[in-house]
Amino acid sequence: MNPIDERLFAPATERNRELILAVLKEFLPTSGLVLEIASGTGEHISYFAPRLSPNLRWQPSDFETYKLASITAWCRFLDTTNVQPPLQIDVTAKNWGLDRVNAILATNLIHIAPWSACCGLLAGAGRLLPIGGILYLYGPFKRDGKHTAPSNEAFDQMLKSENSAWGVRDLEIVIAEAKQHSLVIEKLIPMPANNFSVIFRRQPISG
């Protein structure tokens, strides 16, 4: 790799991007601002942006500074025109530096982060999304406290061995937490390798 090339590579991204793109084509709006939380290498957002509506604007973000450089490098490499410079966002913060977004994506985040990150993501989505706005999550989940495959159980154990605060989350607990922020699950889509696409939609605040 060119020593001045700051692009990072995640093999899983190339494997799942077409499958995720198909879901996004169905559920994302055709215009507005899409915020990606934990953009990582930048490979997803730089791939999605030119393949979805040209009326969408994309806002990448990550907490890690070195990943911001990779996001910028990928967008420059692929000459994307509708992706804004990445923001450094801590999902547990109450201010993400944005006033309103039309959709939020978070791919392979909440199991490789403490539970507070999931809670922060859901709270942020509740603040920033308009009524009808979409929060999209992708990754492995337990169902009713049980793993959906032995490989997921092994993966969960590996994550916890690296950091006891990490781990595959129980989808029903995530759904219950989401409801506290006026986010209601709309669709659950099984994906390859025992992952799920989870679509939440922002509802009016009840009461």
C-alpha cells in the first residue's frame, strides 16, 4: 500500500456491503441527511453513497481519530461527491454536533462497545430523527436471551474475553430500550452469517 494512503481495510465490509445496500434501498429516504455512526474504515459509506439516491447527503463519523483519516481517504479514492467530512462523535455524549438527520446507520457497533454506547445511540436517534425517520442496525443479536447459532456464542465469548463490557446484545432488550426514545421496530431481516438488519422508525412522543 502507498505509504501516504491512509485507507484501512475490513474484509467483512466487502462481504456484507451488497446485502446491506439492498436493505437500505428499501428503507432509506430518497433525500435528506444520512448519519453513519462508527463509520470505521469508511468502506461502507463510500460504497453506499454513490449507489443510492443522489439527493441524499451522507455524514460519516467515528470516535477514533485514525479512522476519520481512513474515511476521508476512502471518499477521496472513490471520488464521492455527496459525503461530508467525517465528524468525531462519542455516542454517549448528549450533543453530537448535529441538529437533525433523516436516517442513522450503525453497522457492527453495539456488540463491540459497552452497553452505554447502545443506550447513547438510541438516545441520540430519538433526539435527531424526525417523526418517521429510520435507525438501521446491523450485526449479531441474541433472541430472548439465547444465541441464534453456536458461532455467535463463540463470538460473544471472544468479545467478552477482550473486554468484559462488550458482547452480543439481546434484541428484545434493545427493542425495549429503543421504545424509551420513541423508536419502534418496524422490520427484522435475517442476514447471512447469523446477523440481522434491524429497522427502527421514530414515532411521535406518546402522552
